Amino acid sequence: MPLIIDGWNLLRNKNSDIKVHRDSLMDSVGALVSRLEVYQMCHSDPITVVFDSRRRDSRIAFPRTSRLRILTAEDADDHIKRSIESTPPEQRRNLRVVSSDNEICAYAKLHSATVLRSDEFWAKLKRDRAAHNPGRGR
């Protein structure tokens, strides 16, 4: 099932174990990308992570694979909504939207996509990390 993730919403979630500092945002993004790569070792889900960027020319320079895409958009919420709309209606139940933004969650549900709150997704990431790295803990 494909995932589309509201990047800053996930990083700044209260259950995130990645510290976000204003002067090292790309380090935080890199840590999240690493966590998502571990997640993909346990699952075969294609993932798109969308980050808000006020500057159109902003680029988050992380390698893209066929299953993991990191994008910037002037408005991540609008990008997520367009992604939901562009998914054929009969396939939307297979699309999972990761966010804790009430507006995005309601929009996804209204369009028959599956919603996974950011704190729920962090719980999955932590379980997968522990399963992939036994003995390392959190």
C-alpha cells in the first residue's frame, strides 16, 4: 500500500525520537529518511514524503529510489490533496496518508484513503527498527 507522508508533521510529532533543530533541519530530514529506509526493509510500500518549503527553489538533496521519494512543495497539504485526487477512486483505499493534521486526515477519509496518524506511524517505525536491530533498543 503506497504511503504519502506529511514530512514536517511526522518529524515534529510528539512521539518522534528525531530532534528537530532550526539550524540542522537537513540532519533531521536525513534521520527520517534513514528510518524510512529501515521501514522499507520490513515492508514493500512505496513512500512519498512531502515537505513544505516556502522557497520554490528549495531542494532536499536525498537520493530517490523507485520506492522512496522525498519532495518539497510550496504547500505540502495541497500536494497531498492533489495526490489523493489523482489516485483512481477504486485504488484510494490502498493509499495511506500519514499526518496528524485534522484537515488532511478528514480530506483523506472523505476521499476513501486510509489515514494513519503520525503517532501511530511512529509506533510502527519504532517496532520495525527494534525488529531490524535486535539488541540496539530504541
